[in-house]
Amino acid sequence: MIKVKVIRTKVGKGAAGLFAAFRGPDKVLVGFPAGEADSDVIERAVYNNFGTSRGIPERPFMQNAMRNNRRDYQAMMKAEARNIVLGAVRGQDASRTKVNALKRLGIKAQGDIQAEITSLDTPPNAPSTIRQKGSSNPLIDTGEMRNSVSYKIED
């Protein structure tokens, strides 16, 4: 008769590590989060993005950036979720892994919005605005609005 002894070796934290993956921050705000940009920059961004009844046309740079890169964000979130779960099961700090994933997503979306601000050219500026600014780029005057785009990780 042969006796077989099964020895199980636990690697990482198993299910406990998996549950830890669900703690901590769970969203990233991108654009002009409150407290991250000056109120005058936020106001300018809102007027330019949505337009005004005073003649500023809608230039939806934020929506364009999100819509044009949606598949990239979905693929990135899927890959990051897999990394978070696998890391948690292996005993890695799931909270830190999740924060790092949100940072990477925030940096990508921030860059996409900034790129859209740079490349958006319709509707064009009025000739008087071009004369005043010395530029035909509708969303860039000093570059302050583009440089103020940021991200913030929240619970």
C-alpha cells in the first residue's frame, strides 16, 4: 500500500488578499478637479467646453478626449484589474497596486485631454480673437488652461 501525503503551500494571502483589493481609493477624477486648479481657469474651461450664450461656441475638448480614447481606457482598466487581483492573491499590497493603477490611468487621461486642447481647431476663432491673441488655436492663449489639466485620486 502506498500512502500519499498532500502538502499545500500557501503563496501570498489568497482570498484575504483578494478582498483587500477592494479597499482604498476607487476613482480618478481628470480635468480640473476642485482644489487642483484656480477658479478662473476652471471657469474658462467650462465656458470653452460647453460654450456660452454670450457667443463663445462649444468646443467639447474633454468629451472628445474621453470618447476618442474610450477603448484605450477600457483595455487599460481590464489589464490593471487583472494585475490588482493577481497581486492581491500573491500577497502584494493591493491598495498600493490599485493607487498606482489609478495614477497611470489619470496620467493617460490627463495627456489625452491636453492633446485634444492642442489639436482642436473647430470651430475656429473669430478674426478679432485671432488678432487679439496672435494665434488661431481656439483653446490656447497662454497655455495656462492646458497646463492646469490634472488628475486626482479619490475614495
